[in-house]
Amino acid sequence: MSFAPGRSVDPQLIEDLVDANHILYNERVLDAFGHVSVRHPQRPDRFLLARNMAPALVGHDDIQTFDLDGNVTDDDRRVYLERFIHSEIYRARPDVAAVVHSHSLSVVPFSVVKAATFRPIFHMCGFLRDGAAHFEIRDFAGESTDLLVRSGTLGAALAKTLGDGNVVLMRGHGSTVVGATLAQVVYRAIYTEINARLLSDALRLGDVEYLSSAEAHATMTTNEGQLERPWALWKSAAKRIRRD
């Protein structure tokens, strides 16, 4: 049986969402876990997200449609437990049209070391601005959770912590990244992981010189004006791997 998120959605957007899953796996941001979504272009109160499965295996028929309460609207297959990350960010941020939640390994240490500042040190990472927000689930759900954002209440708390930023670290869990397009959010998720790797290396060498606020803004503007270059490269690589 074939499922699809409605005829009103451009098939190219579905293709891009499938590619985004594969790109983020290829670039080691997602593994068997994590997810990427996009807001429905005709229904801002809906978003598209794969069913509960490993991102590298996502195909066109695996895409589901959700409302902003995290309810699937078009089929009854198993859904991601943390779909509320996406639903509540879309509810709180009309400017956001795509969301990535990942457990990328280089980022996790910065979520648990209180003294570690996660700011951009690389000109490709200006979207980090003055630093990522930090979400502490204990502040909202106590000491005995499994650290997953399993409810609209926790999703709303995460969205509030994110504020108007682009990245929020989740203690002992990973991070969530937002963007205005799929290409932008994929770029940001990949370079969030890269900034974490570079920053870990730099901190071992000595004092770190972070980008200033003005530099972060200028580099973000320049680099995110050229998103089609990396997006085309990453899509081509993902499609080649799928063919092979």
C-alpha cells in the first residue's frame, strides 16, 4: 500500500525531504536515530516527517503529515516519539520551515560540560551567532526521564529555550537545528557537527578566539547566500549511494 502526504505537496519537496534524510546520514549527523522535517508549504499548521525508521532507509512512501499537536493526519503507521520537537517549534516559530534533531557525536560533549561555550570558531558556522541555547530537561520534567521530548509540554519548553536562535543543545542527548528551508537546515546541522569537532580540537591547543557577533552575522549572510552549492553536492552524493 502506498502512502503520500496529499496531492497539494510538490513531489520535489518530498524528494528533497528523502534526500535530506540520506544526506544527514551520509554526513554522520544522523545514524539509526534522529529525524528531519519540513513545514507543509500550503498548510503552515502541518509538517512532513518520515515514519519511525532509520533515516538512511527513508523513501517517498515513508513520509507522513502531522498537525501541530503532533498527530499524524494521513495514516496509522508508527511515528517518532519525539515528533513534538518539530510540532512545537513550528508552532512557536512561524519563520521556521525545516527542523533537524540529531545525536551527532561531537556535539553531545558540549551539551554536558557546563563550562564549555559552544560558539562559532569557523566562518562556515556563523549561524551559531553568540552561541547555542542549552535545554535542561530536568528543569521541566524532573530527574527520572529518558531525556526524550515525548510530549507537547516538553516540546514547547524546548522551543522556548531555543527562542529566536538557530541551534539548541539538549543535555546528554544531542541538538536541534532550525532553518527557513531544507537546504538551510541541512547545511546548519552538518556545520554544527563540524564546529563541534573543530572547537574540541582548538580547546586542546589553548585559548580559543571565537567569531565576534558581527563576524558571525556577516559570515552567515555570505555563506547562506550560496546554499545551492553544498546542497547540490550532497544531493548528488546521496543519490549516487542510493543507486549503488
